[in-house]
Amino acid sequence: MIIEEELDKQKLPDDSENMRSNDFAVFTVEKKPVMLEVVEVLTMLSKSKKAILRAKGDSIPNAVAVANIITEKMLKGNSKIDKISVDTEGAVGMGKMLSTIEIVLMKN
């Protein structure tokens, strides 16, 4: 799992003009036990109001599960899924496609 503080302001979603760039962090979800990743994201959310979950390929179901566990079980009523973005990356010349997802979680 990779946790990195987001420093680049241009990566902020359009609807968050009042947030500073250090008010959120990016979490890359991998194919590891879901509850371990939930705990790490909850730790991030205790320090900021916003967390961005990113996943690629086979890790996408884990990212969705992490987001659902946090918003529906752990922080029910105190958090929400703000935005979901899906995309597909293609390797040049190979014809192979890789799906990606980005889920923005907000804490109330």
C-alpha cells in the first residue's frame, strides 16, 4: 500500500476550491486484505477531511469494498463518497487495456 501526501493543487477536484492541497491524501489500493486497507484509510481520514482511493485492474473490487465499508459501516452518517472516476489506460502498440478507478471519500 502506498500512501502519499498530495501536493499538486491541480489534482484537486473542481468542486473543492476552498481546500488546501495538504487537506487530503491519496491511497493506492492493492490486492491485500480489505480490512487492513480500511484501517489505513480511516487513519488518513482522522487527519484530513478527504481521501482519494486509487486502484488499477484486479484491485478495483478492493477499492470499492474499502469505500463501502468506510461509508456504510465504519463512518456511517459521517462520511460520503463524493466522486467516482473510471478510466482505461492502453499500452501503446500492445492493444492491452488496464482499467483504473478513483474514489473520493469526504468526511463530514
